[in-house]
Amino acid sequence: MNEILFEVTKAVVVICAMLLTAYIIPFLKAKVKESKYADLASWVCEAVKWAEQTFKGSGMGAEKKRQVLGFLTKYANDKGISITQEQLDVLIESAVNAMNKGKK
């Protein structure tokens, strides 16, 4: 009887390990990745606001964008987030447009 109970318990543990590996670990990885990108999006907005407040005057757009890109690239690298410069450009432009609409 103990042999049968041991084999059943072993089978349940193996099945649980398979489920953990197949479903739960990828789910957790996806959630962590979503969280990283959500953090990055909030940092994009904050970096754009910072640049707007720091670099005043006309003709400073290129310098603002360069500073924001530099900060966000370093942030993404430090956090292990894989993102291209083009994707960062889109996020920055989106944040600038949202900020400008908020001013109106």
C-alpha cells in the first residue's frame, strides 16, 4: 500500500513540475516583461517633462530629444529592457504630443 501511495505522490509531483514549467513560469515572465515596459512608458513621460522644464527657449528640441534618448537608453539597458532607438523615438513623440495636448 505504501508503494502505491509513493508512486501516486511521485506522479503528482512530476505533473505539478510539468505544469509549473509549461504554464506558470512563462506567465510570470510575461507579467514581469509587461511591468518593465509599463515602467519604461512612465519614465518616458517623466523624462520628456524634465527636458521641457530644463531646456527652455526656442530651438532646443533637438537637444531635449538627445538628452531624453540618452537617459531612456541608459535606463532600458540598466533594467535589461530590449528596445530599439526607433521605438524610443515613437514613445518620446507620443509623450510630447500628449503633453502638448494637455497644455491646450
